[in-house]
Amino acid sequence: MGVIDEIMRNEKPEEVILFFTKNELGISFPQLDRLYNVTGWAHVGDNMGLLNLVRSMRDAGFVEFSGGGIVRGPNWREPIFMVEGKYTFD
């Protein structure tokens, strides 16, 4: 199991989305959907649950929709697991 799989399975989806939007490129919804599909929809239930979560994060200003993707919003913050240094990326 890779680090990304561990993160997807072990962390809250809000934190995962913050992680994937940490740089300017962000992540497309199809990419995020595929990652959750591969991990058995851990913590989100299905793609509609994921879409609703992303929308609520947009409404709270954590993310924005831009150029066909999800990018960091004005209220974006570092994911807790990154602050804690919980994972090692080699």
C-alpha cells in the first residue's frame, strides 16, 4: 500500500481534499473520484457524497472550482496530518 492509499483510507475526506489542493494545480473531480473509487469510497460513501462534500468545502471557502478542477480557496489550511508530519513522502 502506498502513502496516498494510506492517506485515502485513514484520513478524513476534508483533510484529503485539502492535501490534494495544496499546490496551484489542485485536482480534478474525476481524479479525486477515481482515487476514492479505488479505495472503496472510504469515509465518503459514494460519488454523490464526495460531490456534496466538495461543494460544502467550496461554500466554506476551503476550496474553489477553477479551470475544471478543485483548487485551494481563501480559507484553505494545511491538512492536520501534514502539520503533524504523519506520513513520509519519498
